[in-house]
Amino acid sequence: MSELQPLEVVGLIVSVIGLVPVVLQYRDESKWFTVGYLLLVVGMVATNLEAIVLGTVLDLVEHGVGVGAAGIAFLWAAYLRRNEVIETEGS
């Protein structure tokens, strides 16, 4: 347990607690924002576990999934939302 960094543990706790409103406020229109947030949580879990087991593999998960895939999911969510707003204003 001494390998864990306090700031990373706090980040994990905050991200897991943050899942509560994300899940409670889930809507079909916001599914890609939810996916992005869940990927961030996966990254935080990987960040904390990499200090204990499978360091290199979980470091790749942290950056590939927790940062990269989450960023793509948020980009896609913003793109879809923007198109929705444009269509609504055009009607």
C-alpha cells in the first residue's frame, strides 16, 4: 500500500464518487459524455493499480484508455451535441 500516491488515491475516490451523479443523470442524449467519464475512471483505477501490479500494462491502460479514449469519447459527444443544437436552431 505504501506504493500508492496520496494525490492519485484522492483522484480515484473523487472520480468514483463522481460516478453517482453521472449515473443518476444518465440520458440517451448524454451517453457519450457518460462513456468518456467512465473511461476516465478506468484510467484512475489503472493509475492506482500500476503501483502495485502490472506497472507497464496498466500505464498503457491509463494513458490509452483513461486519457486517449476518454478524449475521443468527449470529442464525439461534443460533436454530436453541437450538431443537435445546430439542427434545433435551424428548425
